[in-house]
Amino acid sequence: MKQAVINPFALALDFTSGKLEPATTHITRHLSHMRNMYIDSAAEQAVLTREDPLIYEVYQYDVPNENGQLISCTTILYPGRIGDEYYMTKGHYHEKADTGEIYLGLRGNGKLLMQVGDQFSALDMGPGTVAYVPPYWAHRTVNTGDEPFIFFAVYPADAGHNYGTIEQEGFQQIILEKQGNPVIVPSPRWKNA
Ligand code: S6P
Ligand code: ZN
């Protein structure tokens, strides 16, 4: 199939705010958009009775949804916790599962959780970390610091996102704050737990 020929372009990325300009898509995810993803349901409910905090934002520049095209985007993941669990993204597999992705840390600190089958990986990310998400691996980021965790990502424009599997099964391991430090513990919700 013949691909669209589009013109070259440059975007401006602010490393401090994470804003990408221009952006064609701006996603804001509040706690109410990710119900039942945090392990402590009572803590989630208690927060939601007071407020609906902004957990993360994504700025994205879209290109034709075709093989060969690449999407640029930034994620700004705010600091905070629901119960003991640090703010995190929903996490997803790519709909077209044989597509990978590259993350570049710009600001703050966090972890990149990945899983496929029974395999699991947690990589530390900070400014300058280039992390590779291989094809087939689900991926979620977690802010383990006290400032926004910001990273840039590039992925195939036809990858698509499968959120349903993670919504149902969660991740194998979760990141909790214990005595001021992040610890990785098995998720009681994981299907084999
Ligand atoms: C897209 C890439 C990221 C995430 C973003 C938000 O493939 O992995 O841009 O979309 O970090 O996470 P999520 O899981 O809500 O899409
Ligand atoms: Zn992705």
C-alpha cells in the first residue's frame, strides 16, 4: 500500500514543562479515568470524595496512522500517591503487538514497568535515560519522586493501544512507598497471585 508523503517538520519540546508545541492531541488523565487500577480501593474512594486529581498529561503530534510513520509525544506524570501506591499511567499493550517504543527521560525520576506473559521488568528512569520497550511488552510508568516525571516517547503511528487487558489483569508487580522509599511488591490482583 502506498504511504502518504508528508512534509518534514520540527517540534519544540520544553524539558521543564514537558509541553510539545504544536501538539495535535492533549490527553489529561484524572483519577476518575483510571478507576480500580490502584490497589487500595478505599484510599481511591476517599480521595475521590474530596477531589479528582490530575495524574498525568500527554502531548502528542499525530501523523498518518500508517506503517512507517512515527509519533512523537511527551508524558508529564505528576508526583503523588493513592494510599501507598505512587501515581502511575494506566499502561497498555500495543494493539499491533509487534511494535516497540523508545522512551527518553527528561525530568524527575520514575520506573518503567514492562511485562509479557509471566516475564516482568522494572527499569529506573531519570533525565537522560533511554529505555527500550521491545515489541509485545506491556508498559506502564510510575513517578517515584517528588516532582513531575517527564519523558519523551517515539512509537509507530499504526501501533494503537490496548488498554483492556491491563484494566482486567493489572501488572504483576506494583510500586509502593515504604518508609520514604519505593519498593516493588507482587500485586495481589495479578491473575496468578
Ligand atoms: C504511547 C506511549 C505513551 C503513553 C503515555 C500514557 O504508546 O506508551 O505516550 O501513552 O505515557 O500512558 P497510557 O498507558 O495511559 O497510554
Ligand atoms: Zn506505548
